[in-house]
Amino acid sequence: MSVEIIHDNKCLTAVITGELDHHSAADIRIAVEGELERSMPDMLVFDMDGVTFMDSSGVGLILGRARTVKQWGGKVRISRPSPRAEKILKLSGLSGLIAGKPTGKETAK
């Protein structure tokens, strides 16, 4: 597992690769929280294209950071989830955070 933190204006992107399980989620949480406290971005993006495995710890990671960012009015988005990550995100009800995916609130045209 690895995480790369990218700053772009008021957006912080965490590029996650490898397995997102209990142990790696703790390491990612520490890395991301430190950057969130320093920069207080308007948007936190989890780029999950390289995630090969994800369990409920990944869901907890996202929800916890969403609560943190919400304190100052920021938002969280998930970018490019791998098929495995997307399956867990859908099952957990977080598919509305996936960038470019319907949230279920849109009306059919």
C-alpha cells in the first residue's frame, strides 16, 4: 500500500495504491489527516484507481475524513475507483461520492 498526497490550489488528492485494509487505512489516515490540518482544502479527493483490495476499513477511512472536511465546509469525492473498490463503495452506500457517477437524485431525461 502507498499513498501520494497532491496539493492543487484548494484541493487535496490522496492517490492510493495497493490493498486498503485495517493496517493500511491507519497509515493513510495519519498521512491524510496531517495534510488536512495544514491546508484545510475545499475538496478532498481519494484517487482509488490503484486499489487492489478494499474492506470496511476503507469505508471508515473515507467517512472519517468526510466528517473532518465537513467541519470547514469542504467536500469529499472519490475518483477513478478500481472495480473492487467501486463494489465496496456501492455496497456501503458511498457511490454518490464517486466523481462523475449518478447520485440517484438526478431525474431521467
